Amino acid sequence: MPSLGPGVRVGPYEIVSAIGAGGMGEVYRARDAKLGRDVAIKVLPSSLTSDPDRLARFSREAQVLAALNHPNIASIFHVEETGDGPAIVMELVEGETLADRIGRGPIPVDEALPIAKQIAEALEAAHEQGIIHRDLKPANIKLTPSGSVKVLDFGLAKLNDSNVSNVPNVLSMSPTITSPALRTGVGVLLGTAAYMSPEQAKGKAADKRSDIWAFGCVLYEMLTGTQAFRGNHVADVVAEVLKSIPDWDALPPTTPNTVSRLLRRCLEKDRTRRLDSANAARLDLVDAAVGDEALRGKPLRTSVGLSRMLFAGVAVVSIAALVGLAGIYFNARPVSTQNITLRLSAIVADDAAFNPQSVPALSPDGRKLVFSARSADGKAFLWIRDFDSSASRLLSGTDGANYPFWSPDSRFVAFFADGKLKKIDVNAGAPLTICDAPNSYIGSWSSKDVIVFTPNFTSGLARVSAAGGVLEPVTELDAAAGEISHRYPFFLPDGHHFIYLSVNRDDAKSVIYVGDVDSKDTNTRRVLVHAQSDLAYADGRLLLVRGQTLMAAPFDAATQQLRGDFIPVSDPIDAGINTGEYLFSVSKNGMLAFASGVVGTDIVLTWFDQHGRPSGTIGPRGDVQNPTIAPDGHAVAVDRRDPRSGTRDIWIYDERQATATRLTFNSRVTNRAIWSPDGSRVAFATFDQGGQRIYQKTVSGSAEAEPLPPLPGATQAADWSRDGRFLIANVQRGTTNWDVWVLPLGGNPETSKPFAVAETTAPERFPRLSPDGRWLAYQSYLGAGDEVYVQAFPSGSVKRQVSNGGGIRPVWSHDGKQLFYFANGKIWAVDVKSDASTIATGSPHLLFEVSSPAGPSFDVGPDGRFLIPIDTQSSGTPITIVTNWTGLLNR
């Protein structure tokens, strides 16, 4: 094994000092001079580097593992080469190990449970990506000075290739735990054997349940100060793992029953009976924090999604059973079903698929559910599920509708479509326009027939009469305090006060306020609680989401005061693709609805040829959107959402090097990144002190992001001319629609000022410049729907409609002879002939249909391949309905 001394360089890193052994190698502190930070470098042993094939496969897998991003996991940055082999460059985590802490004695229960919860969250995040740790133990867990937990050595993990596409299942033997277990050599340690699952001890393959076993061992040791399985030699320890049970009497008397039960389920020797998910372990720890008194009478949890919340008297039935139950539940008879909590997995529509970009909404009387779904031809409409009916029904005239919400009398549904706020009588009639509402979302309808909603993503709230009228501001952003948006209004029963979320550039400063519809004075609003979630009020409680857990706290609507702590209601609640809104809704009569499938977290960037045949994928799967292909065709920039922080950041996937590199960190990216002509930089929009602005950053990450000159309004980067002279952007000013602007680059700032090239009353979105820089394509809503247009650039003197029957997201072919666009779940093409002053376009022709697209974003490479995000779980997203949800709070 190589030894490195101070001053030795490993790539761009300079060794500072040795830290010690790290499971499978030596670990050093090193200095990254470029980014001004310290890192940890682990040098691998010769037993790993002597096999060229294994070494090459390890490097590829380490790069995939580098894409694993979670606050409780020590990050792998990349792999560097030394004269003796590879070295893993990792996040340097300060603090003591959990083994050091346990060495001082048992950890008190109230201190141990938060630590265990963070470990479970780390495992949950890894397992979601198909990554199995296989070497979880106290020595691989650090407690930072700030009190957070970091799980180390995920770089030694195994990828479960049934969950991670296009990644070879390499390192079939952990460098630390060899198989069979009694083999001697590098890494076979007594401490490691004590956390080895029975199946690993027998030489069988590990899966995520093996990590659950190790988690149980770690939790037991935290609480008791001793290992669950002990011996003087490795063979003795393995024998204990295979034959004996832990001393349960050693647990402290204050151990909650929930935790005792959790430990027994984690340490089941038969893994078919063992707890099968870290999510289930985390939720048990959440329940333990609530207290056994509140959980008294609750039976053992199951490991399957929603059934884990069941308790005595709870029934699980299909949506068809609602028809029979409706006659009981809605007749308000004094029957026992009033006190039963029911979970109903709703079939969203008989011939449609639930749209995971929209929030389902229960009517105030609890009799109906409205949601967005796509019909067989790919068009999105609003659908109504009447709970006294056996089928959902489509609301005609709601093409493209999103973010529906109800009138207080449950008669009308309001929604946003075509740049308007509209309403429709759910029993009869056509939609009526209330007001212009370009780029608006999330509204609330008061008992005084006033509607409050968010006019655009970077504004305060506005109000309008439900009968129609002039839009008036009702809240104002406090820019000096860092406010960037007011969202999720929800009226209280008095019809005057409402609650809403103030989104801050600093997430820790985002709060829920109480506002007054008759006053926009920020001095009169009242802070309720710090949060980063949409919200609701029902049954005397304020509801919001923390992590993915729906929480509720007693709330006095008359005095606008919280009267108690937040208690978990259900888990998980899922966030919509692109939006981040959590998909839940409540009624006035005790009903709760939420999307309970995994929404938009298993997206695969897939290559297709022009006949629609898949030809591979690029990068790890996850909540990824808006791919843009580099000029050379070998790298892709995507925006990727962290499911826990909720922020979107730019990642670079390199096809040739099989790497996935995070470029920005917690940057609140608001749209796709665009490539500079030479492929060295990307530009993207994010929030800064001045609002929404475009930045550029080198793909190498060697420099900080640089702000580009500001544009007059909320801004999104759209395209970069091939000669490098112009950056094309979408700009929204005040309550206007999106327009197309040009930002000249490289010239005199005084003479090269931004200017508009497409500015109408309709929204012009997603502009793309032709390769020769003479023609601009974009989508706009000028008639019955979005269509694709082209016009001369920059003069706009010639303009023509290209698509026919709908079209969005235009993309030019590399030679400019074709223009592609997306419509109704299909990719269409139009042949183009142009010169300096004229353009001729052919009739649109269908290229291929896209199955399960994760939104309409796509790009085309110089080799003619299409890159499209595919959602592998979009067809299975259920909506769950809970009657008498407050019964969950009495567990």
C-alpha cells in the first residue's frame, strides 16, 4: 500500500497530513487549492489495484457513486490517479466517529434516536438509487461538530444493478467484507464481522436488507454501549451472528416500545421476515419521537407504503368501495364508520393517466376530487371523481388546465390555462375567464368570493373577484429581507385572513405568514412557523410537509395562533415533477387526498434514434429534467432535484467518461442550462440578491459562477448563438407574459444593451436560434393552443407558424434543415429551407411517439439522436384518500 507525505500532490490536491486507516486504504487530508477547501483522499490497497479489470470497473462505479448527494452522506468528488493506482477524493468530514462516541458509554435514548434517524435517511437515499452500503458500522459514521451525521465509505458500496440502469454490478466483493466471511486478508476485521448480516456470513449476495441488519446492530450498540454480537475471534462473532439473539434486556428501560420492536425486526435472521426498507425504519423513529403514549394500541407496521399507517379499526379498500361507502359516510348518520380511517387507492381515470405535474384537490364538502390527467391522445384535462360514482369524468373545455382549486360551495373549480384564470361549473357549462394570469399558479377561493393566487414565480400575491375584474396586489415582497416569492395561499374560515408561504433566498428564513386580503401592509402580517412547504388549514389544524412527511398542528383560526406541536400524519407525500409542490389536499369534513406513488424520482435520460428506437441511456436516474446536449454531443447538462432539500442544481453527465458531476450547489436553478459554443461553460437562471438572474459557470467547476448583465424581469436562459455573440432568454416583467429577449455578449456594456425580439400579449416560450443565427423558433399561444413559430432574427420581419394542431419546445437539427417539436406525447419534424431573407417550411410529419415522457423537454445531438427524460414510474402513481384523517393524530 502506498504511503504519501506532506507536500505530495495527487492530481490538483496537495497532501497535508495522514488521517489514518480507512477500511480499505490509507486516508489523508489534502488541500484543493482551486476551490480553497480541504478534502479527504483515500489511497486504495495493492490488492485492489493489481487487477486491471477490477480497477477499471471500480473507477467507473466510483464515478456513478459520486452522483449520490445527501446531507447525511459524505460525498465522493471523483477519482484521481497516483503512481500506484487510483485515489478516491472525498468530502472531508470533521468530528468524531460514532465508534468513538460509543466508546465513552451508551448514548441516551433522546440523543441516540436523532442520530439513528439521520443514518436511516442516508440509507434510504442510497437505496433509492440502488446503492447498497454493505459495510455500515459505527467506525463508518461520523458525528460532526454541528450535530449532523455523515455516513462514510459509500464508495465501497455495491450497486444493485436491478435498480440502476447501464451500470455494471462490479466490486461483487466488498473491499472490507470478504466473502466467505472467514477469509483472511485485507479488511477482514473483528469490528466488521459484528455488523455482518447472516446472509453475508454465509457467502450470499447482500441486498438492502443487509444494510437494515447492520443498521439494527448500530442502533443496538448506541443504546447499550455493547455490540449485539460479540466474540474473541472473527469465527466466534460469525457464529453468534448465525445462531444467537441479542440480549434484549440490555436495552435501557426508557427505550420506546416502537424502538424495541424496530430492533427486533431489523435483526431478523431470515431476511424475508426482516424490515425491508430504511424508510420504514425512519418512520418508526419518527413515531418514537412522538412517544409511546400517543402510539398506544397501534399494531405492528407493515412494510408496504400506505398500509404502514394502519391501526385498529382501519380498513383498506378499493376506489369501487367508495360507491357503497358514500351512502354511509355522507348521510351523516351516527354510525361507527364515522370513527374509521379508510385508505382508498384511487384509480385516477378509466382511460387516462394521472398527471404528476398537478395537485389533486378535494372539494370542501369532501364529495369530489378534481385532478389533472392525460387522455389516451396525450392531452391534459381536468377530471372529476365523484365519490358516489363508479368512474371519473372529464371536464370539457379544460385543455391544458393545471393547479385546480374549489369554490367554497363546491360548485365551481378554478384553474389556470391558456394564460388565464378560469372557472367551470362542475355539473354543467363551459369554462369562464376570470382574469389574465400568465405563468400563475396555486390559488384559494374565499367565502367572500375573492380569489388570491400567485401571479408569477417572483411576485407577491394578488387578488381578484371570483366574478371577474381587475387584478390587485395583496402582498408585497420584502426584497431587502431576501423574499423571492409568496406562494400557496389558503383562506381561513373568516374569508379575510389567509395563510401563505414566503419563499426566501435563504431556505432557513422561509416562513408561513398570516395575511389579510384587505391589507398589503407587510407590517400587519404575522409569522406562524418556519417552513418550506405548501400548506392547508382544516379541522382546526395547520398542515404542511417536512421532508416527505405530512404534519399537522393545532391552530386557532380565530386568533391565528398555533396551539401545539406538529405531529406526523402520513408518509410519504410526493412532490410533483418540475414543480416541487407536495401533492396533498384536505376538505372540511375530514377527508385527505394525496399522491402516494413515487413521483418523478425515477427518470432515465434515454437516447432515441429518429424512428423512436431506444439506443441507451446516460447518467444515473433520478428527478432529472431539461437535458441539453453539449456541442460535441458527448456531454449533457441537466437540472436535478434533491428530493430532501427540494432545490434543483445543474449536473454534467459525460458519456465518454461515464461520469456525473454536480456543477452547482443549492442554487435554486429555475430552468435548463445552455451550453456555450465551445462547450466550456453553461449558463442557467437562478435566484440571487437581485431576483432571478442568469449566471454562467465553467463546466470544469474551476471557478465560481459569474453573473451576466441583468435583464428587465424574471429571467430564464434559453439558447446561445453559435458565434457566441448572443444569449437568448425568456423574460417576464411584472404580470406580463413571457417574452423573448436578447443579451449581447462580449461588447461594450453601454452600447450592447439587451433588447426584445418577440414581445406580444401572448407568452413566447422556449426560444431556439437556428444554427446559422438567422431564424428564431419558439412556442406561443396566439389562438386555440400553443403552436411553434419561426421569425427572422433579430428583425422579426418574417414570421410564420410551423406546427399544426399544437406544438411546444422547438429544437433545430444540427444542420438547420429540420425543426423538431413536441406535441401530444409525440415528436414531430418539419423540413426547413432558408436563406438570409426567406424561409420555407414543409408540413409536419410524425417521427415517433414517446412512452412515459417525464415532461415535454428533449434535445437533439449533432449525430441526430434524441435525448428524452423517461419516467419509469409515471403510469403507476395512485391518489390515496383518507376519511377522518384526524383519527391518525390519536394513535
